Amino acid sequence: MRISQLSAASGVPIPTIKYYLREGLLPAGEQTSATRAEYGERHVRRLRLIRALLEVGRLPIAAIRKVLAAVDDETLSMHLVLGTAHYALAPEIESHPDDEAWHEARSETDRLIAELGWRIAPRAPTRDELAQVILTLSRLGLPATGEALRPYAEAAMELVMEHEIGTIPFDRTREEAVEALVVGTVVHGRALDVLRRLAQESTSAQLFGASAASPEE
Amino acid sequence: MRISQLSAASGVPIPTIKYYLREGLLPAGEQTSATRAEYGERHVRRLRLIRALLEVGRLPIAAIRKVLAAVDDETLSMHLVLGTAHYALAPEIESHPDDEAWHEARSETDRLIAELGWRIAPRAPTRDELAQVILTLSRLGLPATGEALRPYAEAAMELVMEHEIGTIPFDRTREEAVEALVVGTVVHGRALDVLRRLAQESTSAQLFGASAASPEE
DNA sequence: ATTATTGGATAGTACAGCTAGCCAATCACT
DNA sequence: AGTGATTGGCTAGCTGTACTATCCAATAAT
């Protein structure tokens, strides 16, 4: 398969494929001569994965590179690959060195995690992300305690336990299992987010009774 | 309150406040002379709201402007304001005019919504977003039927019904209620997303047993 | 009277994610 | 063998987003 066919098969324009090659997202094809390289099914799969992480997961290119490096590193355990994906998903949060409100939000976060009995790395960036959410809620005068978030936490855990673990194909190759894990993390997150907004719209339609809900673009 | 005090009170740098004024995100202060304007508590609140939508909700400036315009339009019902926020949250999805796989994903979406009995505007962008998620899952060979997403849908609906409706202060002014509605949409979405990733990490730690889950930055 | 601050305007920056153009080598076809 | 198209590799340019920086004249504070 040459680059033009790879482009046709994946729907990704040739210049973009070249860009991904330069950026190290896509492994080089097998060189058959100075001006020819052969790409395979694996490249098509990899491109699909890249586009999923980019378009659905909204990960920046640099983060995708790290995730893919972890996927490809055969020495990494499932848990570490998942951790890498989580790192990639967590946005950089500027540090608040001496901000008291920040520390309060952060300890509220740690308390909630402890109460739930969850096993979370002490320095996981996800902790900071949750603290940022709690801080934002409290600044805006909305309920921002761990208690208020507990129903979300419990629902999240139930979904993860009952519907995400089951879909990981442990019986296939490591690469397939690890890819499914990473994609699942990212895409199921968006699925849940979209469904929640749909549930909101439906509830709002019933509560407020409007039939047309289409603001101008 | 002068601009420097507004900056100090909100933590937003003066040039950025000027930028938000130019972009129409922040209403102008009350002019007291040619080179002086007075800002109030409302401006501080508005800045907090902007930062919440920007940093937690990750909405682009242009989308925030639309949402705020809807919040400020007293003639709009709750339902329409929420609809505007949903429009703002949904990313532009390129249209797939004659893509058969796309149409299949789209009808799978519509089928799921119909089966759930949800009231969703036929042209809501959220439908396209869900179709994109389903399409991505199916392309990657993961379960992508409406059935597979049903548990997510049901959990989402339960959370919305039992924990989001209740936190909206209908007893206060319209502006407060509407702001809480918009913020809740955006911030609770992120809260749920973060908690889901935490639940994943905890589950992964138990399943795969590792104690250190900190990949290199 | 002097120094600082303000609003208003214009221009510049930094980053992300492509996109375009060029070139010599080489391939496919006649 | 000749001819046009394609390829990989390279460098440069483009578009959009969210700010920053600078300048200025008017005014306020001391």
C-alpha cells in the first residue's frame, strides 16, 4: 500500500499523513526503494486511532504521541499505559502555590477519594483536575463539597466496573487490548458526556415545555 | 471599582480584561469620565463565569460570547438558554454528505434516543456528536450499538434528574438561575468525566495491582 | 506641578494543526 | 528508451485562537 492508498483508505489527506510521520505519530512505512515505501493494515489502524484521539478525545498532537509511545512500549503494563492516557487527558493546570482556596479544594478532593476508598496515585494530575472543578463550583456559589459529587462518583464507578472492564479484549494480542483500553477511556468519556447533555435537553424540554429548542447558529 | 481592582479581585490580568471587553464578553463599566469607568460586583461574577466556561468547560471565546448573550437576553426561556449552551458545547462536526457509515451511525443514534423516549430537537448538534462517537467506536471494532450505550444513557438521565435539577435556584433572580444552569451544564460534565477517569484508575490499580502509576511527564 | 493610572486603539506574540511548494528519484506505461 | 505521474523528504507558509505589549492623550491623585 502506497501513501496515496493509505490516504484513500483512511480518509486522511496525504500532507497530513506526512505531517503525522514527521511528528512521530505514525511509524514510517517499509522502504522498498529510495522513493517508495510500503504501508500496511497496521498503518490504517494507527491512523484511525490517531483520529479518534484527536477528534473525539480532543487530545493535542503532543499528548497523542506520548500515548502511542506507551501503547507501543511492550514493557509497560496495562496499568501504566492507562496512566499515560490519563496524564495525556488531564490538561495542564497552573499551580496555585499559596492559594488557600486552592488548598481547600485540593483537600476536599483528597477527602472524597479517601472516603470512596479509591486507589489513586497521590500525585495523579486527575486529582488537581477535580480540585479545579470543586474550586470553580465554590467560586460560583454552587454546591462544591465531596458529598455533592458523591452520586457522580458512584455512578462513574458503577459504569466503569460493569461496562468498561468487560469490553477489553484481554484474549487478543497486547496491542489490541491496550488500544481498546486507551480508546475506551477517551471515547466512552465523550459518550457519557454527550448522553448527559441529551438527558439534560430532554429533561429541560419536559420541564419547561418548549417544543422548539434550536437557537440561531 | 476601577479596572485594576477588578483585575485584582478576579485574578484576570488587565490586558485580558480589556480583551474581553473588546470581544463583548464583559459589559463596559459605567463611564464616570473620559478616562475612568466604574466596575461592580456583577463584573466580578461575570469574569468568574467566563473563566469557568473557558478553563473548565473549554469553550472557545466565540462560543462563550453566544452563551452570555443568551444569558443576558431576558426574553429567552430557560430551555432556550440551555439549548444555546448545548450548541456552544457541541464542536463543529464536518458533514459527511454521502457517507453510508455515517448515516448508519446517525440512525443508530436516532434509534437510541427514540427507544429511550427522550425529547430531543431533531436537528440538535448533540445528535451528530453522538453519531460521531458511535462511528468512531465501530471503526475501531468496539461495541457501538445503541444497546451498548444504554447503561451510560440511563446513568446520565438518573444523575441529571436527581442531582442537577435540584441545584438550580429557581427561587432567585432569572439571571442567577440561568447562570447556575449554564455553569452546571458545563462544570458537572467535567466533574463526571474526571470522576470516571479516577474510577478507572482505581479499578485498574486493583485489577493490575501496580502501586506506582506515574509515567514520566 | 508632577507622577501614576485609565480607557481606547493598534500591533505583535505564541502555539497548534495543518497545507503548500519544491525537488530529484523512480515507477508505470508505451 | 521516452514520458508523465507519484513518492519521500524538505522547508516554508497559512489559519485560527487567546492573549500581550505598546503607545497615547486625558485625567486623577498627591
